[in-house]
Amino acid sequence: MKKSLITCLSMLMLLSACSQNEKTKTMLQKDPKIVTQLIEALQSQYADLNVERARKGVAQVAALWYETDGSTEDFIAFCKDNYVNDEASRSKLFASISDKFELLIGHFNKISVLLKEPIHMVGGDLLPIDYEMGAYEVSAHFNDDMFASKVAFTVIINFPSYNLADKKTLGENWTREEWGYARLGDIFTSRVPANIQQEIATAATTSDNYITDYNIKMGHLMNEAGEKLFPEAMSLISHWGLRDELKSNYSDAQRGLEKQRMIYTVMKRIINQEIPQVVINNDKHDYAPLSNKVYEGGKEITAAAEPDTRYAMLLGNFNALRKADPYIPEMPTYIQRAYEGSMEFSKEEIREMFTKLVSSPEVAAVAGLIKQRLGRDLEPFDIWYDGFKSRSGISEDLLSDKTRKLYPDAAAFERGLPAMLIKLGFTSADAQAICKEIRVDAARGSGHAWGAAMKGDQARLRTRILPSGMDYKGYNIAIHEFGHNVEQTISLYDVDYYMMNGVPSTAFTEALAFVFQQRDLQILEMAPAGAQGLAPLQALDIFWGCYEIMGVSLVDMGVWEWLYANPNATPAQLKNNVVRIAKEIWNAYYAPILGEEDSPILAIYSHMIDNPLYLANYPMGHLIELQMEEYLQGKHFAAEVLRMYRLGRLTPQQWMKEAMGAELSVDATLRAAAAAVAKL
């Protein structure tokens, strides 16, 4: 998963137009004719005035100028004095603002990363002050300060914002600099107060800390016969660690199925909040998930369930984020801001794509192959079937022996980064240039990739490393995060304009992370012969990954729709409806394939709790991944990655056309899956 303050700051900036409930009126509300009057004045001032641009900029300033910002005379004087008409001067202004914003945003990001180090990185015991400072949002007053100083208005009048429809139509003919202007215009579109922005940041950090500390001590799980099936020291974070351990047990012909069923039961206990509180991140008790009994010293004890904390965290994020709604009339719900604002796809477009795939006939065809390979009927946890990967025929113990020797600690993994890129076809110079901007840390939680936001700072690769060294599961995840870091570095250092740095949405960085993750055995020099290119098994692996996570994303979407319809819900009510929605999605698209009516398993994902409405980026990333893999066949991998990720933050479909010559579509994945099934 990618984390970056510039992504968070962009969301806060989106959270930033005026409220009808404010005591002060905007200039546009006070005098609707003011824009026309000002345009006439500017036409008198500039014979060659670009009327369309001027009208857009003046109108947007008027829509955000409160009475507290100045009188009508002040507003008119500001617009006349600060409107830049000639393009050469406007280009210089753009460059100057970009430099200053890189300085500000970059240091906001760096401070945030450093304040969160104690709670994100392995270290000593945490103090309350560590959590409090980790939740502090250093950029919370940025918007307020920029409007108070009139800097924001200078930006708006000269670099007005464009809605998504305009970007899609006009953007095809924009120069790179004009795209930079448009992205600068995205920054100041509203005015959410700093205290609300801080509350949003605090809720996000609180839920993230909850997930980071949510570990199940696997060595203390028992079956009903009292047998312990997992290593004594194994501790797995929910849901990522549990999911990856479940995946790894497809190779255990003796007791793998029993282990998978036990993990699946634990997941359901977490979702339903039936799991005893004392077995979370605690190795003092033994736990029998099937009967939900807890033992201490061999004797059964009474243990209370977790008190709906999971759903209180989700509710905390919802309650904080919706406080910004009145200030953003163009996108008055977080749902719109997450999809149309961040992903630049509408909720309806995403739902249509995801529903098309999960209801396609290809699902049953691929499931038939899995059933044949497993030699049994499919069960709900087979949404995580892992047998299409090239590593499936290699013992995980063998892989872990190698990764532990190569990477006993974070420093060793960091030293190994340039060699990894060279194995993927990067020149030594490019590999060194990229990797010197990446720092590796041992993570308390599952880990993440957090990009830099200014040149001269480093991206962070935080990954879980056991005292015995990096096992294969950890290595595989770390390669995924490394893909994020490579994207983050290329799209910061190699993009021509700072305001264009990054990617269209996090789905595009997820895509490269998936592409890197697919090459983990190549980096270990253990890839099977003929593993290059989009092989049928890889197409099926991507397709099945889409099938899994698209359902999860549909649940996430449905939950937020329910929350907006029921804003006063309690954690218990939210829990009941999350489970209901998960079961409904399951029964519609999964039960006919995987059996077991009313399974709630689609609600296990931790991102639903601590990263609101992020989940759709994963399946979108898989769709991009498949088209990228098809495009990369027969081409130089490293050269194409560098070219594509230097495109920066275009709109998603514009990026796809310039990067790969085709728009993003679910149809490519369906075609690839059908072809793979036919070939196999």
C-alpha cells in the first residue's frame, strides 16, 4: 500500500468551497453580477484578454471570497492587480509558485513521516505522547493560511480549476505546462477549517494505530482436539498476515486445509466482533476459534468479546470526514471526493466495471480450473487461491531460507535494492539514482511505502521483518512496496513540472507494485524457465485477484452509502449492516461459485477500517497491471517503466492512452482470462 502526505494533503485540499452556513457570505452570493463587471473592466485593461480563462478565474475567486477577506472594492482591486494576462509572465508565476509549494508540501510530508516514526517503526514501548504527536497534522492550517494571505486567491485567479469532464475533453490538447496549471488549480477549490482537517487526520491515525496493533498469536490457536497447528512464535496482523498465511497453506498437502479453515474462522470472528479481546495481540492465552473458547494454563476461562471497536474506528473516520461536507458543495460527500476527486472515476463507473467482472461467465470457468487443481469443492477462503503464481511449485520453506540469508534486517534489504533493479533491466546508473532516494525501515505493522514530496527527501519502504530475518511472505510484500517506491521516485524526480508529480491515482502506483511483485522470483534468480511475459497462469492470477478484491470494494462502497443514509448509527448498528452488506454481495456473486451462503468474509479487509474508500484502487490497479503486462511483452521493461511513470498526474484515461495506447477497460482482463482458460 502506498502512503504519502502529498496524497493526504491533496485530499485535504479537495476538502477545502464555502459553506452556506458561514456567518459571512461569499462575494458571488453578495453580488452575482460582480464577475461580469470585472470581466468588462479587465477587457478595458487588456485588449488581448483571454475572456474564458479570466471569467473562470474571477468566478472561482468570487465563490471563495468571504466578507472577512475584504470589501467589494478590495475584491475588485485584488482581481485587477493580481490577474496575469500575458502567458510569459504567467509561466514565470507558475514556476515560482511551484518551487515554493514543493518547499512547503515537501517539508509538511517530511515532518509527518518523522512524527509517525515511533508508531510506524519497530522500536521500544510507545508512550501516549507518541500517539498524540503521530496524529498531529502539520499541514492542517495550510489552506487557512494561504487564503488569509491571499496567496490562494492569486493561484485561483490565474490558474483556475477544471472539473473532471473538462479535463477529459480539454486535456487531450493541453501542453505539459497547461496540465501543470490545471493541477495547480486543483489545490484551492474549497475552504475547510483547520480544526476539521486536524480531526480528520486524528481519526485516520487512531484507526491506523488500531490496525497496526491487531495481531493474532498463531502459536496459541488450537483445534477442538487441543492441537496447535502453527509455529509457537508466529504472530500475524489482520488481515494481511492472516490472508498470506492462508495462501501459503495451499502447498501443505497434509494439514493445509485444516489450517486454512481455522484462519477463515478467526477472520469471521473478527468481522462479527465475536473474537475475545484477550487474544488480540496477546500471547498469554490459548484460543480455539471454532468453539470460541479461551484457555489459561490449560483451563477454560470466561473472556469478553472485542466490544465493536473495529466498527467504532470506521465510524470515527466517517464522522470526521463528513464534517467537511458542507464546505464542498461541488462534491458534498466523501464518497464523491474519494472516487471522482481522488480516483477521477465516478462511483457509477467503478461499480459498473466491478460488477461486470464478478458476474462474468469467466468466473465460473476459472473456478472450475481451481477446483480441478485442488481436487475438492471450493470454499469461501478460496477467493485467495494462490496456485496460479509461478512460485506455487516451490517450497515456501526453501524460499524463506534464501530470503532470510539475503536479508537478515532492513539494512541488508536496502543495500540489495540497486541489484534488484539491475536484474529487472535498469542500468546501474538508473538503479543507483533511484535507490539512493529510498530508505528501508522495519515496520511495527504490515508496512507501507510512503513517498517523498520534494526532491532531496527520501521515500520510505517500511516492511515487517522478523528477528530471524525476512521470510518469503515479508519479502514478497516488500517487493510490492519497492514497486511503489520506484514509482514515487520516478514520478517526483523525472516529471517535468512539480505540480504534475505523482500518478493519476493510487491505482496506478498499485499497478506497478503488482508488476514488481510478479517478478519477485526473477529478482531471487529462482523464476521458472519461460516465466517472462503474460503467461496464461499470470492472466488467471490477475483475474482471480480482481474477482476477490472487487467484491470487497463493492462492500466498502455499500457501507459508505449506508453510513450517509444513517449518519447517527452506533458501532453495533454499523457492524450489523457491514455484515449484512457483505453477505448480500457474497450471495449475489460468490456463493454460487464458492459455496456457503451468507459468508461475511468480504468484510475482513483492514483498509475498510483505517483507509476509507481506498480499496477500489487495488482492483483498478490489477486492471492496469494486466494491460501493462500485455503492453510490456517484447519491450524493454525498465525503459518502458521509466517512460510511463515520467508522464505524471494526467487523468487516468489520458495516462493510459499516452502510456500504453489504450484506455483502461475491464474487457482486456476478461479477454485474457477467457484465452487462458481455453489454452489450459
